[in-house]
Amino acid sequence: MSLEHYDENCKGCRPALLDIQTGKPLPEDSPIMKIVLGLWEQATPQEKRAWHDFTCLNSREPQVVSLAMGVAQKIRNAFSQSEAKDGN
């Protein structure tokens, strides 16, 4: 694992969500994380590297920001669809 470089096999290079009550990362088998990790599997290599560069390296290059925000928007859209199905 290296903070400086994206590694496809590094769990720290993937999106993570925290339980707001405990402050601990949600387990991979939680319903929300299953959605996030499913979307992550569909992300392009460029999106994955941009996510890492934005979140880990604090890059603010326009292309990096655009790609990372695209990933975030896909996650938000999936949550919205999931909530609509659940009636929340």
C-alpha cells in the first residue's frame, strides 16, 4: 500500500463510508458498501486514479476533480435510487 500511487489491489485506494455514530468504516458486506463497491468495480481506470489523486493526494487539477466528482455523483445517484425503492 502506498499513499503516493493508486494500486488496484489496495483497499485504502477505494471509496469508504463511515458509520456516523461510531466513526468506524462500514463493513464491505453492508448494503450501502455493496452499492459503493459495485459502482467502484464499474469505474474506469482513469476514474479510479482520479478518485485516489483527489482524495489521497488532494489534487485539484480540473480533469482529476471532474472525474472524481463524476464518481461521487454516480454514488449519490445509486443512493437516491436505492432510497426510492425502499420508500425513504
